[in-house]
Amino acid sequence: MALLEVENMSIGYNTKKGYLKAVEGVSFTLEEGASLGFVGESGCGKTTIGMALMGLLPPNGSVREGRILFEGKNTLRMSDEEIRKIRWRKMAMIFQAAMNALNPVQRVGNQIAEAILVHNPSVGKEEAMGQVEALFELVGIPRDRLRDYPHQYSGGMKQRAVIAMALACHPKLIIADEPTTALDVIVQSQILGEIKDLQKEFNLSIIFISHDISIVADMCKDICVMYAGQLVEFGPREEVFESPSHPYTKALLSSFPTVTGKKSDLIPIPGETPNLVIPPAGCRFCDRCSGPGPSCQAEAPEWVEIGPGHKTLCCRC
């Protein structure tokens, strides 16, 4: 049995301009110890999926269709109390922008200890602080920084602290939402290396959310490419990056710089993403596609099997 199964999940937000369909009909499976990457431009629904899995959607957001099966149980049918027992103990999140994820008026060590005490009432405060010390050593923060406030940490140390907090209750699943945003490339490499090491040591399942294709390629074995709230291509890393099938995946790869490439080789994606309050009837990438077919604008695309485990949502494939 898979650790996580998401079936036909659709998520929306009530906004002043109308009901925004942020995620439409997304399905995927994650095995224990596996890694799955979500890639796509800002606003495509990646973070919304992560927040829905954690049961942390804002008041104006809701899952209006589908199922989220974690260890075989539908979390969408659980009460708030039941989901709180799973959250942080079995699934945790490394939130985007570590600078804002920590309480600025509480010592960092106390914040992580609080997570341990809330979810493990039998643990005393002294024991909890001892666990925090061990977590600091695990993620590479000196123990003497335990009583510092967030503003006394560098960006990389804050990110490590947020990772330590996510690991505090030994979860099976970690959702990493842009965990290296605003970090320089040296610290970014260190953080990613630590996440890989932790995954191997604790057999963690990881969902990695990023707009950075190179990071997702490095971190994940399977890739989900998202566009305008829809999953448009899914498959093993090598298949998706070496033999991309959906026009958006191809355009995304062409617009991303490589170490050996030239600036002139970059091809920007023209146009803008569609309005998800009134989404297009046909393919959502049609207006930006380099070669749409006659049916693309009117007919909703269907999934096409490209190869073993590799499929795409396209009218032309």
C-alpha cells in the first residue's frame, strides 16, 4: 500500500472576483521512502497542493472534490482533532520562506521544543530540549545557538532550523515547499545535501515543490509538471527531462539556463497564464503553445501514455 494517494483532487478559493479553480483533477501516488517533485511557474497550484495535504488551506480555500489517502485513510473525512494528530507526527512541512516561518519573539530552540511537547505530552521539557539539541546537531547548527532568536541566525541557519522543526516528531512524509528560496548557491547546495542525507537515514518520503527545474531534477526520482492548476506531465525524472512530451514542459526546459548554454539559447514563454476564475474550455496552455492543433482550444485534453510510468495531458500527443 502506498503511503500517500491523491485521487482527482480539485481545490478552489472564494475571491472577490469569483470562485478561483486553483487545482483541477490532480492525482498522484507516493510510496514510502520515495521522492516526488512538483515543478511549474508561480501560481500553478504547487503550494496549494502542499497546504491541502497538511490540512492548512486558508479559510477561503477548500478541497471541493477528490480524496487524500494517507496510510489508507481519507484525511478529508477526518475531524480537526484527528488531522492534528497526523500533522507533524506523521507528515510535516518545510514552509516556504524560512525568514517568516519562525516566531521572531521566541527563542528558536523553544519553538522546536514546543512542537515536540504538543505532539508528545509524555515528554518533559528537559527531555524535549535534549531532542532539540540532537536535531540541531543533525542539521548542522551549533548547540550553543539553541537559545538565540531568529534574527540572530543567518538565512541558511534559519532554513536548517525549519528543517529541524519538520523532523522533530519523526514524520514519515515531509513536504518541502521551496526550501532553498533566497539562499545563495553554496548554502542551497548544503541544505539540499542535508535533506538527501536525512531522507536516506530516516527513509523519509518527500514531496519537493519548486519552480527551479534543476533542483527538482537533482532531488526527485519522479516529476509532476503543473500548469494553471493542472498536472500536465508526469513520469520518471530521466523521461520527463530527456524526452519531454507536453508543450509546456518543453517550453519550460527551453526557458531555463544551463551551465554550458548561452544566454541567446534561452527561449521565453510568451503570453500569460489563463484566468482560473473562468478557465478555458480546452487546453489551458493553448494560447501560449508554439503549435496548437485545431481541437486544442475547444476540447479538454485527455491523458496519453507516452511510456512506462510516463504520461501527458495533451490533445496533440
